[in-house]
Amino acid sequence: MVGRPNLPQLDVLTALIREALDNGWLSNQGPLLRRLEHELGAVLGAAHVIAVVNATTAIQLVAKACELAGEVVVPSFTFPATAQAFTWIGLTPVFADIELNSATVTAATVEPLITDRTSAICAVATWGNVGPLEELSALASDYGIPLILDSAQALGVTYHGRQVGTFGTAEVISLHATKIVSACEGGLVVTNDDAIAERVRAMRSFGTNPSGKFTTVGTNAKMHEISAAMALAVLPSLGPVIAANRRKHTLYREYLTGVSGVVVREPSDGTASNYHYVVIEVDSAVAGIGRDELCERLAARNIHTKPYFAPGCHALEPYRTESAIHSPKPLPNTESLAARVLCLPTGPAVTDTDVASVAHTIASIVALAGRAA
Ligand code: T4K
């Protein structure tokens, strides 16, 4: 099954939870949260790591801290949380197309959508793929607007040797149960910008400054100590899990080579992936079976896959109805990739034998479909 949590060692987790209980301190920037932020800061090499309740709220905190107004250019090919986070706080997402190698937006797809209403660019590290950040950063700085990176799926990824978390004006990372490091629910704002960090810290806690004075309007986005304990307990496994994920990705590639119309996607140029998602593309004309039918037939054999990200956000309400505002340009690459991709089971809960069995089942379904055609 896609998304099985990366679980911590129970004794490590219980010791941390006991520590929280012994401290008698359960929320409001407690010692475990501060330790988590410190440890992640060391992993990411970023000046500020701010742990919050989830990545969706993290996006909103960054948007508020950057004082965005009007429109934000975002990919349609993303989990709907990216677009919804902006819509929820009164901003208008305008959808840019992706390029096919990285499945991310580029300067060429974003620039035609920039108008005097645009207040930011938000790029997504799709399945951990980092897109062409140099050109996106240059574009954002040419127009004097922030570049926000939704790196929800990308903890542990490096781009040309530099950790994700240190690019753009600010980045957002998810610590949801289905992510490579989980706080059950959780998210991070990561930035090297002192002023943004100060505002995000205030806004996550009712707009209070470090002395507890109410200095601005904020919300309650604080991560509690039990979530921080969970993430602290899982964090040491990050390196080993990436190595194991990488091996499973290689195995899938080996087993599926030669299966007609099925290709395992590789990380994009410059990205050292966390391999948290193993993504295949299904070419129905060659495979004799479409992605959706393959997904259904696998589910019937108790193999649960997910078509991340289908459909693109522009095909979902309310964006579909208001298409003239949200997708004023055609999105051919988004449409084509959204029709083909399927994420396969991987991660610590999936053994190498499971990988062989899933790949074998895909091969048999495709062979059967080919014979029936
Ligand atoms: N930006 C991007 C690019 C994102 O991908 C996401 C989240 C966000 C922003 C927002 O981040 P957060 O606000 O969530 O921190 C799941 C996750 O809920 C979501 O966090 C994630 N992206 C998205 C890609 O995947 P669903 O709706 O597909 O979840 P669901 O319930 O279908 O679960 C997926 C699979 O995981 C299933 O096969 C079941 C399995 N699962 C799930 C949970 C929760 C488990 O085995 N155990 C579990 O505890 O969204």
C-alpha cells in the first residue's frame, strides 16, 4: 500500500513521550519541539526551521508572512492542498503547466502568467523532484516577488548537493503520517530569511513575540509535544530509509523493464531523491490497459496504489468552473501526465519480496491485457 507510515522504534518513542509527560509541558514551543527544530536545522543546513501543525497551514503562514495579495502562480499538477492553502486565505491560484522530466513548473511555464496581480510563485517539488530552481529564482527576483517552495514530499532530497529546505524565500515540508518522517500530522516552514522566520513564529502562536506579547494577528498552528516526539523518534531513520527506498526503486525498474507501456520514472536532473514515491507511467496505447484500470485491477489483488496527482487541480472544483481565472493558458503536459502516472507501494513497510510480487502482478495484468487486445 502506498503511504504506509515509517514507524519509529516503540521504546524510543515511549521514552520521548515519557519525557514530555515528566516535563509537564505538552505544547506552546516545548522542549521536544525546540529539539526537533534544532535537529532538523542541522539536517537541512537552514537558519530557521519552524515546526507547525501541517504543511497546508505552513503554506498559509508563509503567504501571510510575505503579505501576499491577489494571485499566486502554482502548478495544477500537485496535491490539491497547494492550491487550496492559498484559496482558503483569499488568494487566487493561477495554474502553470509543468515540464515532463521533473513534473515541475519552469520559468517558461510561469512567466506568461505573471501580471501586476501576481504576488508570488509557488513551485512544488513533485514526488521529491526539484525543478529548475535557478531560473525560477531569477524570474521571481526579476519581478520582485517571493519564490515559495512546496517541498511537502521532499525531506531528505538534495539538489546539486544542497538540501531541500534552503531554496527560495521559504520552503514548506510535510511531516504527515504518509511522509518519509512523520509527526502523525505536522509541517515545517524552513527559511534563511530572519524577518520571514520571525513573522511565521509569531503567527503560529496567536501573533505573539518571543516575550509573549501580542504583536500581530496570528493563528494557532503550534505543533504539540507528542507530535514532536514522534518526529524525533522517526528522524534517525531518514538516511537508512532513503537507502532502502532507493534499492526498492532500482528493483522496480529492473523487474518492470520490458513490460510493454510501463516505465518507472527516474528522479529529475540534479535531484538526489528520497525515493519516497515510486512512480510509473502507463502508456495505454502500448500497454493495452489504461492507468485507472491497472489501478483497479491491482486493488482487486489487494495492492493499493495512488494516481498522484490526478486529476490536476484545474480539473477540480472550484477551479474547473472558474477556469478562465485559474487556468487561462492550456496545460497539455499536466493533462497528459495526470492521465498516466501511478505511485506504487514502497517504504519501510514494503519488503523486497513485496516489490517483486507487485511488479510481477503488474507484468501479468499487462500481458493479459495485451493478449485480450
Ligand atoms: N503539498 C503537497 C505537494 C502535498 O503532497 C501535501 C500532502 C501537502 C502540500 C499538504 O501537506 P499536509 O498538510 O498533509 O502536511 C496523502 C496525505 O494525507 C497528504 O499529506 C499528502 N500530501 C498526499 C500526497 O497523500 P491522501 O488523500 O492520498 O491520503 P490517503 O488517506 O488516501 O492515504 C494515502 C495512503 O496512505 C493510503 O494508501 C493509506 C495509507 N495510509 C494513510 C495514513 C494516513 C496509511 O497506511 N497509514 C496512515 O496513517 O493524502
